[in-house]
Amino acid sequence: MNMKKPRSIRELSAAGYRVLSVKEEMRKNLIGMITRGEQLFPGIIGFDDTVVPQVENAILSGQDIILLGERGQAKTRMIRSLVRFLDEEVPAIAGCEINDNPYKPICKKCRGKIAKKGDRAEISWIPREQRYGEKLATPDTTIADIIGEVDPIRVAEGRYLSDELTMHYGLVPRTNRGIFCINELPDMAEKIQVGLFNILEERDVQIRGYKVRLPLDMCIVASANPEDYTNRGRIITPLRDRYGSQIRTHYPRTLEDEIEIMEMEKTTFDDGLHQTMVPQFIKEIVAEITRQARGSSDISQRSGVSVRVSISNYENILSNAIRRGIRLDEKEVAARICDLPLLIASTKGKIELESGEEEMEEQVIERLIRNAVQATFNRYFNVHDFDGLLERFKNGLRVEVSESMSSEDYVRLANEVEGLSEAMARLEAGEKPATMASALEFVLEGLHLNKRLNKERVAGKIHYQV
């Protein structure tokens, strides 16, 4: 194509531009990206060997797609990423509401424009971001929202009801030559789902009984939660049959993936006042809380436990470390075990109990936190590693910790109690007081949860003893 962008159908034709269908376009660009070794879905973690190959196959096959999975499994992000497989921009007849192909216009207004101006008709270039449409399906969604409706203003201007130009196009026609997504498809009323039949199979729309056919060019994708099939609604069978691929998403399958998502998605504020550190074992505890929740019989697994639980908990444990640093006037702060009870606030509301008894929610979350700390501790240590330290506790050693205790006080404690420094070294706590304080609390709490130490709360302080 010439360096100067064509501005009319004549110039476009002279430049030898070939208009591809949306699915041809996506297929071409996918093949190019695979050939060049590019990352296909940046920001999507843990799907490389499961979901991504299925999406690739669906695009290569030219199929419409349903992504099926519980909440917080990156379904919407995955769908929005499909825009990357569209060309950077494509030509359309200037001023067209439905992005008409300059060579084959389908709307009456554009056909009239071509009849009048021929190949001198102007074109515009549409960027890929404007070729994506999305609708959150709700029970009150109407055919007018999706397909279109008669515009009473256009009728009032003097047009006949039978005139195609009286139509106001809905979201689907306005996304012609692009990708249209319906989120939470089962929430859409069944009679509205029926209205999608022609779009998915015959690729056209029907509005108010007009004798008009609009052969749309688009890729239709949808997301759905399996819970919706039995609770709030369902995808009717004939509609599901029209989708080429139904792809199951999933939660992160490793702690490493969960932690990577936490790090990537957390909200950060660079105030320049505090250096915030999160030891690896604390990150693992935060991720393990979510993992424990996904396996808990107390929590409804039908609705799922979103990765947003991990993200919100991670943000809260960071903010509590900063809050402590402000009060203690410490510039270097690290998340500690004593911060974990504050995660109840960021976990509540994101899980659904099987019993439905909300008053039990805090108890369930507290149990998840304890189990997560113990599981993480047992990955790092064997309790027999602390036989020497435990012997000193049996001889009367008593250790006191608290949220208001400075990091330097923890360092002095670690130096005074033989056996603590060696354990902290295994945790790679380093020489920074803040991370040493975090490691010391982790060791003591791990021994308590493994029933080697007793724990007593007194006036906001915690005492560990035998």
C-alpha cells in the first residue's frame, strides 16, 4: 500500500487493498504472531498449556467461542485480548454506522452513497480498538439492545415505517467487521438468546419483521459461569450448538502462578517514603489462603474463589506493613504474620459459605489463614529442626511479639535466642531488620500451629511459651 492512506474507494482499489473477513484477518495475524514467536496473550498467566492452545485452534478454525469458568478466571481479559489479532486499522465507508466494507456495503445508506458517488465515495480508517463491542447480559436485556429497533425520531422526520433507514442499529450490527462479546450469557433471557440464532449461523440480523438481510461479518464470543446453568439461568441448547468451541478456563494451578498474578495486578502507590518488602514465605501464605479456600468444604466451589481474593489480600498485607511503619517511624517495612488477621476484611464478600451462615464467615477465614501458615511452614521446615530451640522453651524461655514492636527489637531478640538466627537464615531473611522481624514471627507461629508452642494473647501482645 502507498505511504499515503487511501481516502476513497478508487484509491483503495488502486492500492490493491484486499478486504478480509474478520475471521480470516484474525487467523492471518495469529499465524504471523506464532511464526514470529510473539506472546499471544500478555498478562494471562497459567493458561499456556491449557486454555491458549484451544483458543488458537478456534481462531485457526474460524469458530465462535464460549469461555466457561468460575468468577475471577480472566475470561473477560482473555476475550478482550482477542482484539490483538485484528489488523491495526481497516477501511470502511465514511460515516457508516455499521463499518461497511467499501467493496460490499450492506446497509441501505451506504448502498445509496455508492450508487450516487461510485468509487469516489469516501472511506475512513477504523482502529482495532473501535472494532470491539461488549454487552453484560442481564435479565432486562432486550432485542433492541442487541439487534436494533425502529427509531421514532426518524419516523417523525417523514420516513415510512417500511423504510430501512428508520432502523436504529443495536450493539451487534454496530460491531460489524469486529469482535462482539456477551459476558455472562446465561443471564440473558431465553427469548433474547433465540434472537442470536441467525447471527451465529446465518450471520445476519432481523429487525421488527423488515424484509431486510444484513449479512454481518464478525466473531461472536461469550463468557459464562457454570453455576449459572443451574441457578440463575442457562444457555439454551440450540444457541450453545451454534458456538464452534466451548473452552473451560481454570484458576492458577501453582502457587508460583498465583503469586505472579498477585504481583502483576496489585495496586501500587509510590510515595517515596517507605521501602516495602514482602518475603517469599509471606507471598506464599497469601497465595496459599486462596488455595485452601478453593479446596474447603465450607466454601461453595460452584461459585468459585476468585484470584481477586489473592490480589486484595496482598494489597492489604502491604498496606498494613506501611501503616505500622508510619506509626513506628520505620522507612523499611515488611509484611509480618501479625498482619494476617487484617486479611479477613479483604476476604469477606469474595467467598460464599455452603451453610449460608454469614456469622461463620470470620471463623472460616481465620481457619484458612492458620492452615495456610502451617502448610507454608511445613514446606520450609521440619519441626524437628527446632528441637534445640524447643528445649530452651521447655527450660522457661518465653518470647513476646506484637504489631507495635519495632524491627530492631526483633533483631535483638533473634540475637539473644540461640536457634532463631539459623532458622531465619534458611528463610533468606537477609540482614534488614524488617525482614528479620517477619521471619521470626513466621518461625514462632509455625511452631505454635504444629503444636510445639503455646500462644497467649495479652493486652495486644502475643506470648509464645511451652
